[in-house]
Amino acid sequence: MGKIFRGFIDPSESRRLKVIEFSISPETSRVEVRFDYSPISLGGILNHVDLLLYDSMGRFVGRCDKNLKRIEISQSPSNGARSIFPLPGKWKAVLEIHEASSKIDYELEIKSSGDERYTWKMGELHSHSIHSDGIFTVTELGEYFKEEMGFDFFFLTDHSNISGWEELIDLDGIVGFPGQEINTLYGHMLVLGCRNFIDWKDEMMNEVECEKIRKFVKIGEGIVGIAHPFLMEDPTCMNCEWKYSDDPFSLDFVEVWTYLPREYEHVNERFTYEWIKYLRSGGKVVGTVGGDFHKPEKDYPNFLKTIVCVRRLILSEVLHSIKNGKVILSRGGMVELTIDGHDIGDTVEFENEDDLNLNLRIWNIQEDYELFLLTKKNTLKIGRNLAEFECRLKDIDLTNDDFVLLWIKDPNGRTLLITNPIFLRRRMNP
């Protein structure tokens, strides 16, 4: 699959940037880039244009210039490119126009190839070891999650500490990823996948604003969300409740479900309703589960888990999945929810809802259950104990910018599974 972009640069565009956006498909495992421009010089005066490439998570992935005109971005890259597994989605090619002494013609060719497929993987996003207040070593933590829970992966998120990261490489049969729970005086933030320690204080030991923390995490190629934002007042859980003026739904994700004994699970139901309320107000943020695991608890095995949709079980894929809402929260059951072939986390553009077809398949739920479809305006009960369901969305009162998510409950109203939304955006005629 390939695409060619041609254009020109005017001398008036010297010391400016030109941005070209293009899409990389989910099948991709290799991206080839060719960039050329002419003339290189005119009358002995040099034209100087560099091309920098950024993937759908904003990561720098490669560079072309007048000497390096072709690069390959993959896990076996060429010179000029990073060794990465190319992520799907919108990428940016940025022309840095250092000097245009004359009109410059350029050509950019993007070719992608591969045969990747998505699978669902289950794991824990919020866990603690003996490097903070957990009871397990990192190895023991991995063994418990693998043997007792059947997890494929977990993030090690010790309180304001990264000393356990070095032990993640010793795990066998489960993948451990680096994380951190930032313990501020006004709430906790969960950092996933960042390459370095993130502090909530600056070098003068003054508090850092949340938006700056988010920028630090992005520079470190991680994502950040709020842990248990509505958990409870002090002193029951010291500084756990989110008390910043910043909206707890304003970061990359939010824990809408945190581990509590079954008799207190109604608190999590409140978290979930707050998240849905935010979605219905027009907001967009990914909902996750955080087990906040410190030690085995009797109700933990039956607790909701985070299930992510990835092509390979590597850090960049899991972060991309969470960031883009390819996430299901489940006690063990699974669903396949699509709208016109688009999956959970996707955005579907449409002109007429009469043309939108929803398909649903459910399996591995061991108890009686009721199914609900939620949109901005509606909560629709669609049946009980169904294994499959199909409908057109013409009978649902959709707004121009809407969503659909699935919520499965037992007959007593206890959450068994909830998906992140598929978003719907109506194309408006000019």
C-alpha cells in the first residue's frame, strides 16, 4: 500500500514547517519512506529541507534529508529510522524548511506492508511490589498474575518509585511493563510506559501543574491517567481522592473501576456513572480498571479486569490500545462489538444512521445477564442472555457527534462487562 505526495515550497516559506498527514493501516509491520527535493542548490546557494516523521502516538520515528533519501521504519530499520513496530493511525511528515533560496519541488512516497492481526490480551494496569507497599517481589508478582489470574501482562506501578523496573526483564511467561503511581498531596496519577521517573515537584521542590506532568510523560513516550479519582475521603485512604482543580477526565485515561471488596462495589458503580456522564457531555476519555494490587484478596479473582486489543504484546501496542480506547472491562466474559466493521475505540463517520449496522457477539459469561446499549441520549435494554445481536441504528436518536457502548449487568445490576465507546460523527454536507 503506497501513497505519493507532491508539492512545492516557495522562498517565502523559509524557516517554516509544512505538515503532511497520512494513515498507516493496522496490517502494517513495515513503513518505507522516500523523500527527495530539487534543486538542492541554485547559483551556489543551498536549499535545505529536512523531513521528520512522527507516528500516531506523536513519537519521532525517522528522518530524511538530502543525503538520506530512503528509510525503512520497522523492528529491523534502516539508517535514519528507529527500531519500532509501526503503530496504526494518523502519522505526520514534517518538512523543516531551513532555507528555500528558490522554488523547491518535493516528492514524498510512503509505502506500508504487513499482515498483522488484532488479538485481545488481559492484564493489570495498577500493581505494587516490595519496592513500595506490596508484599510480592516483582518475580512473585508476575508468577501470581500468570498462574492465579491468567494474565498476559501487567504494569508495575509502585508508589513514586521505579527501582523495580530492572527486575521486569527476569519474568517468564508473562510480560511486565514499567509504570509508576505518582503520589501527590492531592491525588494519585498513574503513569504507564514512560522511560523515566516522573516527579510532581520541580527542582526547587515546588508543585508542578498537571499539564506539565502530562508533557513530561509524553516526552518519555508514556501515557498518564488518574487513579481511583473518587475513592474516598482522608484518612481512610490518605490523599487518594482527586482534589486538584484539573478535571480527573482530562488526561489519557481514568480508572473507572478500582479494586474494592464486593460489599463496597457500589462505589465503583458510581465511578462508572461519572464516566458515562462525562461521555454524554461530549467528553472523550478512556475508561480502565485498576486493581491497585498489593496482595491477594478474596474478591480480586472475580474483580473486573482490563482487556486490550493489540497486534503484538509489546509496550507500544498496549499503550496505543489504551490511549485509543481499544479496551474492555470484564469479569471474564468477552464481546465483539462492531458498527459497520469498526471496532471498540474507533470513530465511524456517517451521513445517515439508516445505513449504520451494529453487530454484537457475546461469550464466556457464566451467569444470567442483561445487555444495555448506551448513547449520548439513550440507555436501551436490548435483551437477556443473548449470544448474538444485530440491529440498524436508524431507530436510535443519534446526535451529530455521538457514541455507542455496551454495558452488561447481572439481574441485580452488578456490572459484568462494559466496553469503551465506538464514536459516531455525522458528515455534514458543505
